[in-house]
Amino acid sequence: MNLKEKVAYLVGLAEGLNLEESKEAKLLNNIIDVLQDFAEAVQELDELYNELEEYLGAIDTDLEDLETDYYETDEDETDFFEFQCPNCNETVYLDESLMDEEIFCPNCHNKIDFVDDEEL
Ligand SMILES: [Zn+2]
């Protein structure tokens, strides 16, 4: 039984007592009214809490996706390699995928020969 059902059960019990118009009956009915309000409020909070939990779960999933994307991008960056241009001695960074193509130094714009570079 949830809270609302329990309070409904109390209402039934109180009605079954066939209480006459006494101060005690009035008090009992008021207590039950308050309990009904409490049960209602708790249920609303519970629904709101579940919504928030669902929302947080969605944010958490999105965040994990972003983290995954971020670290994948970070790993991609390690494909860049660093070398010193034999012409101008400037340290430059290039994408490893460009290795098979003709490479020109971004600083002095001279063509870079990797075979010569490796021998240095
Ligand atoms: Zn250069």
C-alpha cells in the first residue's frame, strides 16, 4: 500500500466508526484531512523527483558522450608529430596522415624532405 492508499484506508475506518458530531470526531476528521494533504504532497514530490532523476540520467549520458568525443579528439591530436625544419630550424607540427605527401614548412615555405630529416 502506498501512502495515499493507507490514508484512504484510515478514512474508511473512521467512516466505519459512525462517529457522532463530537469534538473528538472533528479532531479525527481534521487529522485525516491533513494526512490526505501530506500524502498528496509526498506523491507530487515523488513524481517530481522521478522526473529529475530521469533528466539527470539523460544529462549524465550526454556528458559521457561528450567525454568520449573529447578523448577521441584528444587521441587524434597525438597523430600530430613534431619536427624541426632543416631550413629555418623552426619547430613545426604536422598531421601524420600528410607524411606521404609533399610537405612545405609553414614557417619558411621550403619543401621538407623527411629522408634528410631522419638522417640528421
Ligand atoms: Zn622552415
